[in-house]
Amino acid sequence: MADQDIIENRLKHLESHLEKENPVLLNAVQSFRELDKVAYRMGLLSRSESFATQIPWWPLISILGTFSAGKSTFINNYLETQLQRSGNQAVDDKFTVICYSEDPTPHALPGVALDSDPRFPFYKISREIELVAEGEGDRIDAYLQLKSCNSERLKGKILIDSPGFDADAQRTSTLRITDHMVDLSDLVLVFFDARHPEPGAMRDTLEHLVSKTIHRPDSGKFLYILNQIDTTAKEDNPEEVIAAWQRALGEHGLTAGRFYTIYSPTASIQIEDDNLRQRYESKRDKDLAEIHGRMAQVEVERAYRIVGALEKTAREIEERVIPTLTEALARWKKRVLWLDGIAFGLIAALVLGIGLSNGQLGNWWQWVRETTLHSGIFLAVVLGGGFALHLGLRRLAARSLSGWLGKQEHSLPVKIDLAAAFHKSTRPWRSLLAKTPAGWGRTTRRKLSALINRADEFVQQLNDRFTNPSGRVEPEIVEEGDMEQPAAEASPTDKE
């Protein structure tokens, strides 16, 4: 099946689920299709791609942390089932994607199930791994696995359990998958182990998990969790353990945001002092309730993120991509004119120089008029050769801008192929005098403006669904395709 057919099937499958679960997002898919058409026309996007496939439509919760930080135990307690292996040593060195299944028996599937299924956020991740670690792309099963679980808390969302972050083996590929996972997630839980109260020895981990996240525009989705805090109950001053971690995080820039202290209700040590135990349990229960509350809200947050992505992409095209391509065309035109002037000037000087040096310039022109000019052969040769040279210089000038375009493309928050769009705008039949990119004009501008306005309307519809500022209770109207259908039907593991 061609890539274009895969994308189309994925969008149709998505629309069929959203028609029952959330009609607002169903309309958003259709708006993404309109945005794709604009990008196809301009060459910003391959026909085998869609902006809708650049974002996950199912809410993602990523769980990161060091080895033995209690990630797996936390997941098992949250799902109320023993799905993940747990222990003091590293028990799992793969990224585990966990999603809902109606089958009561859990299933573990190899990484290729994720790499080959366009409905999951790790589709074709093997290509990305191959770019950063040659030869590792073929070992996708060593990095990823898919697990299904019949837990009500998984309906409508996906959990991703990561291997210990401080692993040395396969580190480059692991970090690449981690960054990819973090970018797509709606919520990221970062676990640290309170049993190892020397955060200074984990500076590399803190650098990647804290310093590289606090300045992100979506930094609010990171929750920093000091797990297994019950082990500090035997310390003379347990508060100092927490203070040490807070200082370490503060040194890496985390001066604000939520810092939680929890431990497992099912795998905790016995705290003999009743008052101390109640104090620990009260703090644990309060923090766990807040964490679980954030996890329950990801479905709402994801809906707003998707609509926001639609508006953001449309604005990026109009406000950044078009000006960048326009500047690239201006640079290209200037370079072509300089190259033309130099090349044709040198040719003219060479011909003139040869004629003058031989003293035969007048005879040469006489011979041309008598033998070839009448038939038009000489004119055709000159014009054809000159045009071929001009086209070659156009291509040379375009290639000279590839590095600059690559830097501009890398700075964009959305995946857009600037090089392809620029190539389309500099094709031979495009006039050198054109000032705007191919496919851009009043009609395209109006379409983008309409999509931006439509995204605002989607936000208002989501607000109507999730909020009620007036406090009035409206009579409930049940209609076919009502958006309050069970979220389970949106699970990517459900049968079509």
C-alpha cells in the first residue's frame, strides 16, 4: 500500500472514531485536510503526509525517571493490575506503550507493532533511530514494545513507560526516542528515587530531564516526583532529603512548578511512629490525588492541544513560512542575476578578446551573416546555449541557499519542507521576477484566515462542552452522534 493510501486510511479511521467520541475534533480533522491542501499546493508537504498525523490524537502520558525510581510500581498501582515488572534492579530496558483493550488478558507485542502502525505516535520511529545510531533502526524490538491492559483508567489514553534514564547502553537512540516521546506527550511524570539522596551524582540525568524542559513553552506538562519517600522516615531529619532534591533541581533552573513526594501504598516500609505515619500518608495521598487528577484531565487538554495545533500551523505558514520563502526567493533572484552577469560578461569578453587579438572580428561577423544567420541556426544555438546556462545558474543559486533554508526549517515548531516548497518556486517555468512563493496568493491567504477563525470556533465549542460560566443547568438533549460517548471507542487497539 502506498504511503498516501496509508495516510488516507489513517484519517478515515480517526474520523470514524471521533464521529462518536468528539464531533468537535471530527471537524478539526476535516480542517486539517483543508490545511493539507494548501501545503500540497505550495509544496510544503508531501502528498504522502498530513499535518493531522504529526500530532497524536489519543492523549499521551509519559513516565520518565532513573532506574529503580518506582515507575513500574506506580503504573501497576494506577492501573490496579500487575502489568509491569518491578524491582530494585533494572527489569525493563524498553519503552513500553500501554493502551486499553477489552480483552481481560494482557498482551505484550514487539516494537514492530508500533513502528508499522500509523495510528501510534511511534510510527516509523526506526527511521529516526537509524539517523542517530546507524544499524539500530533494524533493532526496533530492542527499544519498543506494546502492551494491552483491561483497565478502566486507560480508556481514551495511552501510557508510555520508559527504561531507566541513566542507562549507558544504547544511550543515543534512547535519548532520541525520549525526546520524541516528550514532544508528543500531554503529561510527563519525571520520577526520582528518594533512596538515593545524592542528586549531585545524577547531574547528566537532571540536565536532560530538568534543564532542557523548564524553558519549553509546554513546561507545565512536567510533574517532578520524588518517589519512595517512605524510606526517609527512618532518617533523623527526613525533610533534609527533600530539601537536597529541591536544591539540586533549583540548581538546574527549576525554581517553580510542582514537586511531589509520594510512595507506593502497596510496597512501602513499616513506619512505627503513628503520628509520623499519618503525616507521611496524608502527604502521599494528597500528592497522589493531584497527580491522578492531572492524568484524568489529559483527554480535555489533548482536545485543546489539537485545536491549538491547527491554528498554530496555519499561523506559522502565514506569518513565518511565507516571509521566509519570500526572503529566500529575493536572495535567489539576486544571486542568479549576479551569476548571469558574471557568466555572460565573461563569455562576451572572451569572444571579443579572441576577435580583437586575431584582428578578425569584422570578418568573423561577416562570415556569420553569410553562412548561418539567414537560416537561424546561429541564433538558435546562441539562445539555446544561453538559456541552458541560465537554467544551470538558477539551479546553482538555489543549491547555495540549501544550508540557510535548513536552518530556517529547523527553527520552525511544525514539520514543514521548506526546501521542497522553495524548489517548487524556482522551477524553470517560474519567472525570475516572481516575488511570492508558488501557490501563494489572495485565495490561499483567505483559506488560512478561514482556518484560523474556524479553530477559534472549535475552542468555543470545547468551552461550551467543558465549562458553564453562567451556572445554569440546560436541559439535556440527546442526539445521534452525541460527543459524550465512551472514550473507549477511541482506543487505537479496538477492532475496526
